[in-house]
Amino acid sequence: MEMLLTTPKNERIGSRRIKRKEPGPGPLNNRADRKLTFVADMFTVAMGDSFLELKKTILHREIICRGYRYLTNLSLDYDKYVKRIWARVWELFFKTTFDVSGYSESENEKCHFVAVNKGKWSINDAEWIDRDSSCSTEKTKKYLELLNNKLIIERMVMLDMVDAEIIFSPQNRTWTVKYKSVIGSTNWIMIPPITQLIKHKPYEVIRTIEFFELVLDALVNVSKAEKGS
């Protein structure tokens, strides 16, 4: 996998200013959209009989699935692109939402957790931390204990996850898990004119699905873990 560095919106590096922009219609976005189709197809193939439906709009794919314990939907988005001199990078954003309204034991307070990546040149470790959650200190501690499980962290490092975030909305009764990754991103270079996709390896697709399943399992089962402690 080839690494492409990303920067915050409107960050200046030396004499250059690199801007992150919202995508709009145009030939370059159409090329990126075709690459996103390839990414989505890899996931639908990996899901096999669990794949149900693929919803498509420009630079957005939503996979509807069944048969997993928790994962029922997976969004793949080229929401923004990083503009460089002679190049553009469409960053790939992953997201799933999980409805807990059918669970008798579930969260009732706002929760917000973010991942902090560790490593100077590449991600070699990660840690989930709290970001102003409203639930009790004890419950927050239990969430973080389960989220920082070795199996979850290993997949975060393997998949080069950036800006990983978990949010619980009491109003919607849903958990949202999302992150950004270089893997699956598309890079357009002006000279020579070429559009390149940083492809997932087949095992990386499987590990992505496993990541969401493991995280949702941890979130849903905090109440059960508390009762067993």
C-alpha cells in the first residue's frame, strides 16, 4: 500500500497552501466515482450472501447488509478532496450506524469517543479516549476498556485509520462509528494525467468488516459487562 499524506483544511506548507475542498460535479470527480465503485464492489463481494443492496450517488456508496451480528449498513464516501499542485486526493470515509432501540439494556446518555494515533512516521498504535461524554465515569471507563481491546487496536493500525470517532445519539438511539483511511483513497496526478486507486487487499476488506463488528459488540455489551463485574 502506498502512503499519501493528508493535511488539515487550508494548511500552509512552506510557500504552498494545501486546501481540502468539498466535491462537486466534474470530470475528475466522475473518475474518482468510478474508483469508488471498485472499492464498493470489493466489499459487496467479500460480504457474499450477507450483501443485500448497494445505494449509489456521486462519490457516495451505501451498502445494506444482513447476516452479521451488528453490521447492517456501511457507507463509503469521497466527501472531500485534498488539492495539491498538479494533484488531488479523494480521501475515503467509512461510516456505519447501529440502532439500539430494540435493546432493553442500552445507552441513554450522549457518548463521544475519539481515537488518538501513535507513531512518528506511520501509525503503530492507537488508543480510544473520551471526548466529553455525558455517561458516568464508571461507564465511560468500561467503554474505553472494551474499545481498547487488542483485536480492535490491531485492525485500526493495520487499516491506517485516521480521525476514528464514535458517537451515541440519545435522540436517535443510534451509535455512529466512522473513520478515514488512505487505503481506498483515489489520487489524480496531472502530469502524466492518471487516476490511481490505493486498493484494499482482500484481507483488509475482511478486517474492516471485523473492525465494525468488534466495536459495535463492545458498545452494545457495556451494560452486560457492568452487570458481570
